[in-house]
Amino acid sequence: MNLSVIILTHNEEIHIERCIRSLNSISDKVFVIDSFSNDRTEEIAKNLGATVHKKKWPGNHSEQLNWAIENCDIKTKWVMRLDADEIISLELAEEINRELSKNESIKGFFLKRGHIFLGRKILHGGNFPIKLLRIWEHGFGSCEKKLMDEHIVLKRDCKTKLLKH
């Protein structure tokens, strides 16, 4: 494993355990950047081995995420951004481990994000799949500076790959 994961949180005690546990087979290090939650988010994350940094919410995800990229002690080749209410499926975890171990010139990986509503996958209506760059080689990506709908962007001319799962 050569992957660090960054999760931004604020009052995510109902999601954070499931999220972090889904990363066990792919991640060396989980960094939680918490905006001073007043629930058990920090406690749960620390108990699961995450490194928790507390940082006041700056008003947008891009600034908070870029702070994490620049200030967390990331020692892995790869970085991943994940939301606290997201999980990595077993199939995706296997694919991530396989792809990150290859010696290719790939600098970023797009994941297909799906939605589950009332226990059912949403497969129609333009919601699936949403392709998002969520894994990148450390030093090659940052979050675009937008107030909302921000995305990870890579340095120019970097090769990317879309993962199947």
C-alpha cells in the first residue's frame, strides 16, 4: 500500500467509521481534517488510527483540501480524497491496489461515484456514473479554487486512467 487518504469532516460521527473501515485494505495513512466537530467524529477517527487535524472551516472545500495537501505529513506516492459519507467497495479496493502497484506513467485515477438512496443504487436519471479524479500522485494534483463543485486538477500533460469499479 502506498496511498494516503484525506477526509474533510464536520459532525460526521454517523459516517466516519464506515468510511475509514472501507479504506483498511488500500491505505497506509488516513488524514481527517476536522472543522471542530461537536460530536464524536474526532474520537471515532482517532480510535480507528486516523491522524486528525483540527482546522477552522474556511468556507469552501477547495481551500480546506489544499491546506491538507500542503500541511499533512504525506509520505506516500499516492493521495486520495474521499468524503466522509463515501465508502470504497471491495471490488474498487482490489482494483486500486492492482493499479497503484503498476509502473505506468499514470498520474491520476478517475473513480466512478454512484449514489445509493433508500438502500438502492441509482442507475438512471443522469446520476451514474459521475467520474471524478480522486487519486493522484503526490505533488501532481491540487484542488481547483472554487467555492463549490470543486475538482482535483493535475499539472499539465499528466496521463490519467478511469477505474472500472
